[in-house]
Amino acid sequence: MKSKSLFALLLVIAGSGIASERPLENLTMDVRYLVMKTDLADEIMGADRKNATSWALHQKTLERIRALEREKKIFVVGNSKLTMAEGECSKILTSREMIYPSSFTDPCFEEIRDGTNVTARITKPTITMPTASAFSTREVGTILDVKPILSKDRSVITVTLSPEIVDLVGKTRACLQISGREPFFLEQPVFSKRTLTTSIVLGNGNTVILGRMPPPEAYKPAEKGASYTMLLTLSASGMDAEHAEPPLARPPSIFVETQLIAMSRANASDILNQEIGSLKDVNLTPDKSEKIRAAIRAGHIQEIDHLGICTCSGESARLLATREMIYPSAYTDPQVCRGTETDPERTDKTTTIGPSPAAFSTREVGMILDVKPTVNSESTISTTLSVEHVEELTQESADDFMSVDRHPVFSKQQIVTSLVSQSGETKIMAGGDAPEFVRKAHPREDWLMFVLFRATAYAP
């Protein structure tokens, strides 16, 4: 009897403990990739956000986006939607598995045994061409890694996520030259990648803009010559509002933007009212910001890149808008054999196998942004960031591929710094000579590059 009473008591205690814990909930995350004209993106990010105190998009803005989708003025190029238990890491892929060669055998001359001497080998000018010796697999499509955590007061969700969209956009070719033959090319794929890694806080049913970046390279714009931008949005739903408690204090969301622009020295003096060598006033007034936007639309200023990413105060975030370029990083030694393939006995002539790619490296070509913004007690924002822009300068013509030991040439601009700003304030973060590809396009003018920065804090 005592043992039965003790067992019943334990069941009561265990049951009361379970009842005191709140039940786990399923949450739904919806990431959408929206491509639109840059002017429209500026309007949604600017006019529609004017005087907004929360980073969540207003219902009227959401309705307008849906209407523009129906009018084919906004294009949904990717969508990842997933329901999961709170606190769990989840992943969804909508992709194709692309298998491609990652290494090749070395080319070589044929060797045969001498019939009178089993240890001797005779090299003949018959060539064994390179073949694939190993393969790699790449997911091409949309990928989403996400982990949502519901706050103790059940009022908001903290989401750590990494959405990615990958496309196959081309190929690189490494040339193998063999005397007496047409050039032989070893090809490697080129992938376009748009990736964002961040943490953000949002309420039930809210939609926020995660980031801003160039559209995927595989996307073909509806209007040739127009400038297009991609916005990433995140919607969260599934919380039980009936059991929500009074909200606790939570970190604000901060949207960090960097904009790389290039202009002639004359335009810089006219628009900014200052020379590049004496950037005394690094704060851009609204009038100067509007002048820059108008000059970009008119083609007087070249917008190299415009990136934006949202994250929580005190959290690190990263954005990549790049191409993965695979290129040879090592070559075999050239090989020479007497004779030719058509006349092996011609010892007065030789057959040569040029250097062949023996190893490959991968380079991110495009824009990479790393940020960590923090709201200070004095209502300013301290931001540590790294902005990197890489371009491949090699002219990809047939003549270039004929060269031996062809290595790509990269142009790189990188800024690593920390700065303090007021929320919503636009600053000239850096200035200097324009990248080489810009200067080549304008050889008769002195072009300069400026990096603009803005961090805006919002309630989650």
C-alpha cells in the first residue's frame, strides 16, 4: 500500500511540473525574394518607411507589394516557407544537385614496353588527354537554414536564419595547348550566389525586410537597360496570442546600408561641394542625398553596389552578392616527345604538351558586407563593419584563353572600420580613386569612388 501511495504521489508531482511548463508551439517562417526596379525599391525603403518607428512593414505597404506583384512590376524569384517547432534548427531546399568535375588527370604521352627488354619503356607521341578524376556537388536553387526562438513573454520571435539563392550563370575555361592540335579546354562552372546571415526579432504576423542586394545574375530583367534591385522579406506567424504576456524589453532592429558610387571629380565638387582630398563634411544632408539619387537616375553617377542588411543590436550579420569563380591555381610542367602523332619516326620534330591545370581555387567576386551595429545609451549607433568589392579584370576573349598559365586578375577595394552615427543619418564613410574597371570605362575623366553609410534603428 505504501509503495502504491508513493507512486501516485510521484505521478502527481510529475504531472504538476509538466502542466507548469508552457507547451511548445509550431512557428511558420516565410522568406521571399522580390526583384523590382531600383526606383521602386528606393520608394519602398524610403517613402514607405518615412517616420516609421517599427521595422515591421505597414499593412498598406504589404498590400501595395502584392498589387505590384499582380501587375508584374515586382517579381518573386524565390520563396522558402517552412513550419517548425520553436527552438529547433530547420532547413528547406528547393534545388537541383549539380555534379561537376573538380579535378582532372594529367595529360601524358603514351608509353609502351620494348618487346626485347621488359624493363624498358618507349615513349610515343600519342597523347592521353585529361579526364575528370573527382567530382563535386553543388545545390543550385533556394536554401533556407532557420532557428526561431519564442520569447518568454510569448510576444516576439527571435529568428536566426541564413537564406541563400544560387544560380549557374556561366563557366570558366583553362586552356591546354598541344602542338599540332586545336586547343583543349578544361571547363569549370560559375555560380551566382546571394546569401544573407543574420538574427532578427519580429512579432506574430509581422513582415520585415531582411536585406537589399543586386538580383541574381540568372534573372533576366523585363526592361533592358533598367536598374533592378532585390529585397528579401521575412514573415513569421503561429504564436498563440491568447497566452501572450506583457512584452519584455527587447533589442531594437538596425538596418545597415552601404552604397558604393563612382563619379567624376567635377560632379563630386558640384554635388558634394568639396574635393576628395578634403572631406570635411562627411554628413550628407537630405538635399545632397536627393541630388545623388537624381544623378544616378540620369547616369551621371555610377552606382557600383547598394547593399542593406537588418540585424539585432549587438549581433553580427553578413551579406554576400557574389559569383564563385573557379580558376587554376597550379599547373603541371610541360612535356616534350620526339616525333609527331602523324609521323612518330620524325625525330627531327617534337610534340609538346603545354602546362595543364593541376589544382583549382575559388574566389568570391562581387560584394561582401560584414556588420555589427549596437545602439548606445546616448541614442547613437556604433557600427563595426567590413565592406569588400572584388571584380575580375581579365578580358574573357578567345585570345586570352590561348595564353599559357593564364591566371585571372582581380580588382579589390576593402574598407574595415568602426564609426558612430545618428539613426537614419547618411555619412560619406570613405572616398578615393574609382576601381580600375570604372576608370577604363572613362579614360578621359578623373573618376572617384565614395562609400556611403547609413544605420537606422527601429523597434522590433
